[in-house]
Amino acid sequence: MEKNWSAVAAAINTRLAELDMQQKELAERTGVAAATLRKLQHPETYPPRRHAPWLLGAISEGLGWPRNHLAQILESSAADDVVADPLRNEVEQLRGEVAELRSRVDELESREGPAR
């Protein structure tokens, strides 16, 4: 099956916009070079190539998705319409927001010390 790099790019770009996040922030969160993110975001300009297995997982988590989210999109066919499914996108967005809230709560708890 052909890899769906265009769908991966669309998912990343849409999610960055939803989170009001810049490429630089995603690079810092994930440890993925900004140049690599740029290539993934623009497969029409930069021909897709093999990437390390951890790469899509790190980006998925950095965007608040389950680790295998972008890998599933990559393996989907264009007919699967993974990115265009509005309900799935909404659920993924909610998961990302919950993950972000969980992270913030953990940070606050670590600052306050043990629960009283």
C-alpha cells in the first residue's frame, strides 16, 4: 500500500492551527528538528522518505494525540478519509485537550508538593 504523506501533512498542519502552536514549539516538545517537521508538512515540495519509527509517534504525542495516530494516517488510503472525518477529528481534539489539562495539573501538583 502506498504511504499517505499528504494526509499526514494535512493532519499536522490542521492540528497545529487548532492548538495555535508554531512549528518551533512542536520541535521543542518533540525533539524533532524543525527542518524535519517542515518536510513532513510539505510533502509536495520535499519528496517523502523513510523516517525513524519513533518520529511519527513523537509528533503525534507532541500534538496531543495517541502515539500511533500519525502512523495510522500514513498507512491509510486516501479513500479512508481519516483526516476528513469530523467526528474523529473532534474526538482527537478533545483527547489532546484532556492530555494538555492533565499535563498542567501534573505540573501544578509537582510545584505544590504532596497532596495535603
